[in-house]
Amino acid sequence: MQHDALTEVLPLVPEPPRRRRRVVGWLLAVVLAGAAVAGGVVLVTRHRAAAKPKPVEAVEVATAKIERRDLSTTKSISGSLGYGAAHPLAGHSEATVTWLPSAGATIKRGKQLFRADDKPVSLFYGSMPLYRTITGENLLGRDVRIVLENLRALGYRTGTQPWVKGQKDGEAVLTKDLIAAIKRWQTNLGRPANGQIAVGDIEVLSGAVRIDAVSVQPGAPANGPLMSVTSTRKVITVDAEPADAATIKMGDRVTVTLPDDGTAKARVTSVSRIVATEEGTSAPKMAVSVIVDDPKKLAELDSADVRVDFPGRSAKDVLAAPIEALVALAEGGYAVQAPSGLVAVQTGMFADGWVEIRGDGLDEGTDLVVSS
């Protein structure tokens, strides 16, 4: 009776069928087997990793040595290649122009600049114009010296020069031999051989000239402006700001970069002290003339835009490192990575990828880490 009461209160759970028991048992076996295999794989993998550790790849560090060297900065200014400024040339004879040279022609010593009354007006080199007729034995003066030196340069025998009372340096005497040389020169030119050179028979300039432009036509009077001329040597003209021009001196060595990216060594031949304002701008400029050492480098160019690098500040015999060696510090300033560790440095001039540095323990030859 007691058993029956319990049965009523707690019903017995029916036993699962035999087939269902077999399926559950099979699934449990598969799960346990899978877990065992997975565990085995993990164990094997860990064992192999522990047996053969992966090597750490070495990181290559680029280094450079501190050098003792000179540093200098440059100032680059644009310039234009040409023949320099053109200057007017006027004739000085009471005659009619009968021939003129073409623009672009080069006239050298002894050659005709133009023809007046169908007679050649020759070019002589000198520092002053002819202002009187060269005539009369024993005439003394610097203009006589100009005639003497040009005839000698043209191959005429002028004899020896005496020293006369009151003669000054740079003067010469019109001797019989010099008069005879003048006559031979006149005969060769087709002029009357009278031994006299009148104002307007020659034009005296500082050297050979290139005809820039002709301003009159044949038939014009020969005693006025006739043409404009330039130097025969190609010149680079730089229009510099007054502050830059103040640091440039005649004779300074410079580097010119040409249109084909080639370079040429050059020198400053003049610095204008006259401030001029370019047309259309309000910025004043000063003209600086530059001539290259080797004219052959400009043989294929008559005009071009170029760049001229002028010397700036310089530092001599200083410790310098590549700029890539500098490490910017969070608190400001710079340091370098030396064999002893990070070293704070004071920087000086920066130039051409190098920087002047000073720091504790740093010296010529010290290896520094550089960024690659």
C-alpha cells in the first residue's frame, strides 16, 4: 500500500526505447572522440612550436659619419642671357651715310662700322673718343696714343716713341714714323693718304661690338645716331632686389644653370648702383651682370632664361651631419642617435643636405643613425 502511494505522488519516468539509447550513446562517443582529437592537435602544435622557435629578423640600421667640412648657402635669382644693354652709336662726320651693317654683325678693330660719302669709318679701340684732328708732327696726347696702339695692333710699323718734355703717362707723340704709318693705313682703306685723321674718320669704342639694331637708312646724315651696339660677349643680366644686390660684389664666383639643366661657372662683372623699377611692377631692382668662364657653353644660345646661384652665408671647418640624422625631440630641439645613445645637439647652418651640429661626445668620424 505504501509503494502504491509513492507511485501516485511521483510517477515513474518511462525508460527510453532501446533504439534511442543506442543513438544517444553513438553521438556521445563521437563528441568525446572529436574532443580528444582536437586536444591532441593542440598538444602536438604547441609541442612543435616549443621545439622550433621562429627566429627574429634583424633590422638593418643605416648610419653615416660626422664630417668636418665647410658649409655655404646660396641665393638663386633668375636671369636672362643676351649681349647686355645696347648703347647708341653716333657718327661725327659732316657727310652722308652710304652703307650700314646688318643687325647681328660683329665689328672688330680696323673694320668699317659704316661708310660716309662712300669712305669707310673704321673702329679703333680706346678709352676716349677722337675730339680733334690728329695732324702736325710732335703733336702730343692720349688721342695720339690711341692711334699709335691701334695701328700697331693692325700690323703697321710705327717706329720708336721719344720722350718729350711735359709728356704724361698715357700720352704719345705724333712722329714722322707714325705719320708714315697713318698714310699706309689710309692707302689700304682707299682714303686720301694725307697723314691726318680727322674727327669722324674713325670711331673709338672700348672693344669689338655687335650691331643690335640700325636706326637710319643710307642717305641719312652721318653726324647723328646711326645704330645701337652691344658687347660681342654674351652676358647674363640679373635683376636683383636691392637687399640681395647689396651682398653681391664684382668678381664673386657664381654658378649658372642653363635651360638644358647644364651648369657653367661664371663671375660677376658689374653691379649697378642705380635702383630701377621694372615696367608694370612697383618692386625696385638693381642690374647685375655675369659672364661665364667658358663661352663655348653658350655657343648654341643667343638668348635664354637662366638661373644664377650667388654665394650666401658660409661656415668653415665645422662638424656636420646629414639632415636625416636629426631626431626631433618632444620638448623641442634636436638630438642624434650615437653609439652612446641619444645625444641632444645644437644646430647651426643648414646647407646642401647637411647641418652643423654640436653635442657632448660628438666628433669627426662618429657614427650616427640616419633615417632611410
